[in-house]
Amino acid sequence: MAEQDLAQHRLVCEARYWLRRGYNTPNKFSELCELLNRRSAVSLEQLIEEMRRQWKRRSAW
């Protein structure tokens, strides 16, 4: 598996992990951002976008 594919796979898995733990409302989302505040803004934004994509596809997982 290519390094880029592996990074994308990890991102998908992490997004699903947080969604399964209930971080899917505005209040919980704010909590998650505070919890992950040590990350770079770019990294956090990538996770947020992936969470949005995975939320739309949640019936597939």
C-alpha cells in the first residue's frame, strides 16, 4: 500500500472512530476540537472534512 493510501486509510479510520463515539453534534464537535487542540490547523481541518464525508457514508460502514 502506498504511503499516501495508508495516510488516507488512517484518516478514514480516525474519522469513523470519533463519529462512533458520538462526536457528531455541534457541542460534541467543539469538545473534539478542544481535545485535539495540539494538532496543526491543517491536520484538524483534514479530519473535520473526512468526518463530514464519512457521516454521509455511514450506512456503508
